[in-house]
Amino acid sequence: MILPIFLALLWTCPGSASKFNTNIKCVVINLEYVNCTWDEDGLPQENYTFRSRYEVGNEAECPTYLKVNDLNVGCRVSYSEEKLNRFDVLHAQLYSANGSVVAEHRRNLIDMVKLDPPYDLKVEIKDPELWLYWKSSSKTKLTCKRSQVRYKINHKDWQLQSESPERNSFTLPFPSAQSRYEFQVRVRMSDVCGNSEIWSAWSESVYWGSMKDVNDTETRSGSSAALMVLYTAGAAVVLIILSCLLVHSERLRVILVPVVPNAGKNFAELLDNYDGNVENWLSISKELQDGFKPNFTERTCPVREYRLVSQSSSDSDNSLSSLTDVSTDYQPMHSYSSASTLPAPAETTQATPAAPSVL
């Protein structure tokens, strides 16, 4: 009997159901302001009113609402690092249109600080180490921050380094110039100034190595592909031109499709029907036959032959020999050969011994 009455009162109480499903979450953003957001399993169905105050202070309505589709989904609350507001307890209430409390928030923000990601990352090589430097935009001191670096080599998995306090640099020993390195950094508040559970977002990547920039890599890849296409097209054009020249001179057909005598042919046909003409018997085209014939004419070459004619006189004591030029001209049409006869040795006459005289 008591349980149904309690459920009925819970159902008739304004804002009770909404209060059960709505949650408020407040985070200090980079020690500059506080972002308080609320949700109720999706977008709210009406515009709520947000009011807040610190432990020491007066309650005030939200100065700046965060809206989605003209509905209030969050509030930006003022913050003062000089007053160390994150160590104070923040009281916040969410009211519906009829004035009932939908949700409440009451806690300090010391562990709810989210810093902005580092920026201006630079990589320098100092043999034999690779140095990474970065900057942070938060107003807090360096001693209040903890940083963490991750990097990967040649697009492999990320390698997460251990947290390091009070520094804005990282060293990697013995890097390889033939590899591509990618670095990212994130920070959070350290234990010295109030440990925060929230890390900043990862910074933008910085690259070092054989391909220092992603755009340079894409450009080089595009250029290599374009050059490969040009080389392939040029080689194809050259092959086409050579093929046309070879076909025109009928050399390609001879090389690729050589004329092979048909073993099944009757050799009697070579003598009976073709009069011994092998070209016609093998069905070689006339153009191919003419291609192997010489296309020049030899000039005629006159040849002259010299002979030795000997003459003797019986009346004279002295024997004389004279050369007579007898020439014969030859007119061969397709020959460069010549014949010559060397002069024969002159005949010698022996003197007859004279008869002895009788005194």
C-alpha cells in the first residue's frame, strides 16, 4: 500500500523524473573558463536555466549558454586562476521552465582540468640523437605539467613513452635517416599543482626523416606515377613507329613468319610446272623477290692485253727484238675482273763459233 503511494507522488512531483535522467559535468578548460554541460540521454526537450556559484560567492545565472538547434546544452562559467577557483567547490543547479530543479552539481574542480594541446612542434638532429621541442599555451608554470610523447616509424603502430614532468622536450637516440618519424605530444596537470585526470588532446603531428612532410610524399608519388605513364606511352609510340617501318620494308613478315618449304609438296612439280623456279614453287611474293634483288648497275670496264712479238733478220749479224702492241678490248657487263699477260723473257741468241781460218 505504501509503495504505490510513493510512486504516485514521484510521478506527480514536477521535474523529478528529469532530475533522475539529467547529469551535469563541469571541466576547467586551459585554466581560462569552466565548461558545464548537461545531457538527458540525447538532446534536451526544453531550454533549461543554469545557475552556479563558488564556495565563496553569490549565485548567478549563466552568462553564456552553449546551444545546439536553439536549445541550451551547456554553459561557460567564469574562472580565475588567481583565486584558485579550481580548488573551490562549485555549486550548480539546472532549472526547468516551471522553476523546478532538474539536476545539481557540487564538487571541486581540482582534478577536472583539461589543458590545450601543445603547439609549434619542432624536430632537430643533434648527433647521435633526435630532439623534439614543443610549446604549451596554458598560463600555469612548467613545473605544474606532465607531458607524454608518442611516435611511430614508417606508418607502423604508435610507441607510447612514459610520462615526464617539468620539461618540453624529448630525445630519441640513433635515428635512421632512411625512415620516416611522426611525433605527437599531450599534457595534463601534474601532482605538484593538483593532479588532473584529463589529458589534453594530442597535438598536430610533426615529421622527420626521408619524407619530412606528407604533402611532399604525395607530390613525389604523383610525379613518379606521371613519369611512369609518360615513359610507357613513349615506349609504345616508338614500338609502333618501328613496326610500321619494318612492315613497310617487308622485313617483319620475313622474321616473324618465315617461309618454310612444304614437305608434302611433290618435287616433280618444281621441274614440270615451274621449270626449276624455286621462288614460284614456294609461292614467294613478287614484292619479296624484288626486295632481295640488287638495285644498281655496274659500269663497263675496258681490259687491254699486251703480247710480245719477236722479229729476226737473217741478213744482219745483230738480232733485234721489238715489242708490238696488240690490244684487245673486252666489254663485260657485270664483271670487274681483268686479265693481263706478263711479257715473256726476250729470246737470246748464242753466237756460232767461227771456223778457223787456214793460212
